Amino acid sequence: MGGRPGDPGGRELVVVGCHVEARKVTTYQVDPLADSRWERLTQSHAHASVFHSQAWLNALHRAYGYQPFVLTTTPPPNELENGIVFCRIASRLTGNRVVSLPFADHCDPLVSNQAELADLLSPLQEACGETRYIEIRPLNSCFGGPPGFVPSAEFRLHRISLRPTEDAMFEHFHKNIQRNIKRAAEKKLRYEVGDSEELLHDFRCLLKLTRKRHGLPPQPLSWFRSVLDCLRGRLAIRIAYKDDAPVAGVLTLVHNDMMVYKYGGYDTRYRDCGGMAFLLWQSIREACQAGLRVFDFGRSDCDNAGLIRFKDGWGGTGSTMTYWSRGGQRFGGTASRMLARWVRHAVPYLPDRLVETAGGLLYRHVG
């Protein structure tokens, strides 16, 4: 639907906006991987996150072949004033979808007001072609319910402000969090941070243990290699070791003045070492030292009371995020739903090699 790669304007989509006073709105389709104006918008817009960034979109494209596109009302060659980014997911297994944005906890439309949002959504069906299912994952509660969209999922999001001093933040942590951080020091955990192949290996070992406990295959190694390559300099892997054994690991991303905790895992044999609390505290402290403003703990399923309680314990702010969709169910068809149930029940009992293979085959169909 867009123009040639590198063409900042793409193809014009002319529609009548959904306003009381009818007016024509010209909407332009932009390739965010080729148009540098998109990256500049993500660096300046107050609602932009690491998930909007060209680097994240590049990682999605390299690992899974997703095709991103942006809708904007800004004509070329002007600097973009607004935009909403999507990826096309083509799958015979789970159905063709357009999502804003795959594997992102949240992805706000970069708009100034509801009128701009309506202008961008008006031509969406034309831009999506024959794809029926469309999903938007806003963080901003002011997004509301756009015409034709219905709530499709709800999650909890936790964030803490990094403005207080480290001592003041620590005092607001739940006593169990404080106790685990102190226990990690008593256990003399060794700490390493970086983006090396060795740290990636240890991190994925911990992640595989955690995902298997939850009945899920791990994300494929190719995904993490793409993320490391595309977000190098904005990504950190942190591992806690007891002697030479990795006991816990987290992966964080940085964009503008925010650090995001994206992935984590731990070995239950070392649960009493306080490894996860220790690593998250190290991440928060390093974010403070770098002058960042917010630490984002990421989304949690609303029915995961234990995880929500753990994140509540860090003294931040919790909010509810609503995803919106139109065009039916996210994963269309009985076959895809049966496959999802089978995977969740089978993964804890499958050999590691088969679980790894399942992750490599299935994740590109999930998005």
C-alpha cells in the first residue's frame, strides 16, 4: 500500500473524517524503516516509547518478517507532526492481522488530540486491505474507545518515578522487596551487565526455565539476536550469579528518559538468594545514575495476582491498559485456539529441544 522504500510520502489516502462537520482529510502512508522523519518524531514526542523506535521495528522485521507502516496527516517533506504505527502479520495459522504493535507492551498513537486520532483511523481499513483484524495497544487512558473498536484485552502496567533519591525509593519498597535485596548482598551474588554473547546465553537459559514453568516456549534466539543488534547501546542484560551459576537475569531497554524492564527469568533452585529483586534494584539505580525519569516494569496479566503484587511492592503507580480491536477475534479459527491450549499443557512435559523448536516455529504467528 505504501510508496517505494525510501519515499517519505508513500501513497495518499483521501477519506472523509468522522467529525460532525464533514471535511476531507488527506492521510499519508510512511515506511518507518526508510523515512528518518519517523525516528525524529519518536525522539521528540511525549508519548513515544522504545516500541515506537525504528530500532524496535527493525528487530521485528529482521526476526519475523513483519512489515511496518505509519499513517500520518503530515504531507511530505514536512517534519511529521503525528503518526500511528502498525505491523502487518501474515499467518495461515493464526490469521492475517494488523497490530500496533507486535510484542510491545504498549504503543500509543502519537497524536495531540482525539480529532487527530480520528483522522488517522478513518482510512485504516483501506490501508489494511483485506485484513479484517486490527488491534491498537494504547497506554494513554485518554485514547478512549475509537468508533468501530471494542476492548479486546486488559493488562496492568507499573511504573515508578526516578525523581526521589535512591534512599527515599528504597524506603517505599515493600519489606519483602527490601529483605530480598539485602539477602542478595548476604549471599554475595556476583553481578554482570552488558550485551555479550555469554550474557545472552545465560539469560536465555534462565528465560527458558521460567517460560517452561508457565507452560510457554521461549522466544527464539533469532529474536534476541535481532534485538541486541538493532538496539545496541539502548539495551542491557543483567545477570546475578551465585558462584558460577546464573540465578536470575533481566533484559532492559532505554528510550529517551525511560528504562523498560522487558524480559526476565530465574532459577527456582536459588529462589532464596533474592536474585530478581537485586537485579531490578540494580537496574533502577543505574537508571537514576543515567539521569532517567521513569522505570517501566512492563505489563502484567490481570489474573496474575502474584506478579501484580510483586510489582506493587516497588512503590510505584499501577494502571490498567486496555487494548482495542475490530474485526473479530485476535486468533481466528478453532485450529489456532486448540493449538494454543495444546502448547500450554504440553510444554512443561516436552524435552527442552522440542520446546525450543516450538518457540522458533510459533512466535512469528503470535505477534
